Amino acid sequence: MANLEWLIRMKDALEYMESKMEDSLNIEEIAKVACSSTFHFQRMFNMLTGVTVADYIRKRRLTLAAQELTISNAKVIDVALKYGYDSPESFAKAFRKAHGITPTAARGQGVPLKAFPRLSFHLSLKGDQEMDYKVIEKGTFTVIGKSWEVTCRDGENSRRIPQIWQEVNADGTSDKIMEIGGKEDILGICIQMEPANENFYYWIAAESGSDNDPQGFESTVIPAATWAVFTSTGPMPHAIQNVWKRIYEEWFPATGYEHTGGPDFELYPPGDPGADDYRCEVWIPVKKN
């Protein structure tokens, strides 16, 4: 029943967004339709669809704007304002990026345009495979490492983060971080996640004593939280990507937990990440809805 209720709430939120494409859309109101916190709704949406809420709205508006330009005599400035752009220049820039042509050129006969269709959610009954997890209370702790600003826009994070890992493993940065922290495990942490503007900071770090010398690296404090911890078994990155997918498709809808909005992380112990029996963990700060 929990899965069905969640599906209905997400479909209601999509219907609400579609009905407001010509109006000002407020993410807090969208999340309220889904009976969810703002952060959790945006995180769920992004993980399940591969696009952020802002990306979805932007692409749908540009699709509707293109359709309107091809079938009406409306002025470009009027269409731009209708779909939330402050000026013809900003509209033209976004339109060209989406469609490869200017808004004026879209009026031509036989001009190819790109359409981003409405999303829909379909109920998928699962449960053939159990999903083991544990809930852990962990106090505040300090990490030492290096951070990069990453964007979720157009799925850039899924491409950039693997590149970051390749770089730090190749140049010895990850080994140095573990040496300074005095820990064998290394963490990949998402911090200051702000789905509304689509950016966050990705850290490669190790847990460390608060008095450790960072030796030129950065340090930050991870706040105390209740953590849902999931184990991934299998070669990277496919195994852990599958765990993340199941967490958002199955575990969150079934349990009534929500992401708190705090940092979450992957914990990588020593071993061969490409091995069939390699075990690592996903840690997510949670609260009951």
C-alpha cells in the first residue's frame, strides 16, 4: 500500500507541475502536493527520472514554447514571458541550447525540433529480492579530503564524479587522504546538496580526528544523524548504482523514511572494487515521514 500511495502522490505532483507551466512554479508547493519535504521530493525525483525538477520544468517549457511558435503568430517576446523568461535574449539562448535553432527559425516549415515529453510513473510490483539495511545512530565526526563543486544539471554529476575518482586514484590523492586520516576506508560524500539550484559539493575524504593536521587538504564536520546503511556487493560501479536505484525505487516508498537533506556518502573499504565479492556501503541520513 505504501508504494501505491507514494505513486499517487508523485503523479499528483506531476499533474500539478503540468498545470502550472505558464505560471510561477514554487518547489515548496510541488513538494506539498506530494506530501513530502522539499529536499526529499527533489532528491526522489532526480534519482528516479535522471533529471532534476528544475531541468524537467525547463525542458517542458521549452518544448511547449516551440510548439506554440510553430502553430501561432505570437511574438517571441510574449512566448518568452509566458514560459518564465525575463528577456528575449535569455529565452533565445535557452531555446538554441534545447533545439539547436533560434525561436524565430522555429517558425519555418519542416524545421526539426526536439520534444521533451511529459513524464509518468507506473507502479512496478517488486519484492522478489530482499533489501537488507540497518539503522545506525552516529555522532558528529570530522573528515579530511578534497571537494569539487558538481552540478546535477543535464546529468553532469553522473559523468563528472567517476572522472574525479579516476583522477584522485591516478595521482595518489586518495592514498594521501587515507594516510592523513589514519583510516583504511575512504568516503565519497555529497555535501550542501541544493537540488533547487542543481549544485552540490562532492568530497573524497576520510574520517579523521578533529585535531589531525589536514596537510593542505580541506576538512569539514558531518553532523550527527540517524543513518540508513545499505551494503553493496559486486563490482563497481554497477553494483552500487543498482543499490542507489533500489533505495529510491523500493526502500523509501515502502518504509516511510525520508532523506533529511544532510550529507550522504558511500564508504569504500580496502579491496578490489572490480571483484565480484567487493563490499561497500551507502549511508543516508533519514527521518520518519
